[in-house]
Amino acid sequence: MFDEPRRRPWLLIVIALLAVGTVPFPFIGRPQVVLGGLPLWLWVSLALTVALAVVTAVATVHYWKDDSSE
């Protein structure tokens, strides 16, 4: 079940895309939309940050192994 993440390139691509997506590049130069008192770009950035954290946590649990004999 355990496997190194380097053998799963799709995982590294997803992590990279989520990391780049947390930066609100698409919202530069556009009128700001406010939802719940915060700009839309902040909501999008927060959602992608949470997604990045979840993917990283799942990848850590499932794909990284510890070679210690404990």
C-alpha cells in the first residue's frame, strides 16, 4: 500500500497546481467582488490553501513510509 510519491507524478503535479493556485493571479486588475465582507480572491485563496493542506496530509499518510523499525 505504501509507495513513494516520486512514483506518482500526478500527486506532485496536483500539489504544484494547488500551490500556484493559492496566489490570486486571475484577480489582478479586475473589479473586486466582496462576499461576506471579504474579497472573492481571498475566499478562493483560502479554499485552495485548505485543499493543498488536505492533499498534502493524505499524501503523507498514504504515500510516505518510515523505514524505522519501531
